[in-house]
Amino acid sequence: MKSMKNARYLLSVILLLSTMSLAGVCIADEQASEDPAQDPVYLKLKDKDVNSMTQREYDQFRQKEAAVAQYRSQKVTAKAIDKSTSRATWMTLLYIAIPAVILLAIM
């Protein structure tokens, strides 16, 4: 009887730990990149008429526009990856949790 309790306890601990890790309880590092569309220089140039810009301002504006486009593209890609990872995580969690619950019920 004691070995049955130990097995049940161990299974419960394994289920809890796997659930916590798969559900994302571990805190991930946030991506520390700022949105270039919020750059004050970009906002100032964006409001300015292109015909009234100096060549230097226009070149700087084009560089900022490219940075904004790249940032937005990366952000969309990151969201798609996060969504895909989340779905896979929950499916894996189900594959672990359902058999574990059945085993706990049998013991």
C-alpha cells in the first residue's frame, strides 16, 4: 500500500512539473527592442512634406521607414511563431495530462 502511495505521489509531482513547464510558468525574457515607429526623429520626419526635406532628412527618413517595415515584419512573424508554439504546447500537455490522470484514477 505504501509503494502505491509513493507511486501516486511521484506521478502527481511529475504531472505538476510537466504542466508548469509546458504551460509557460517559467518566465521568458522579453524581447528588448523598441518600436522604431515611436522614434521622435521618425515622427518628426513623417509629419514633414517630402518635397520640403533636405537630402539628409530624406535619406534619414528612408532609413527609418525601412527600419519600421522590418520591425513590423518581424513582429508579425514572431506572433505567428508564438501562436504555433502555444498550440503545440497545449497539445503536448494533453498528451501528458490525460494518461497521467487515467493512471492516477487507476491507482
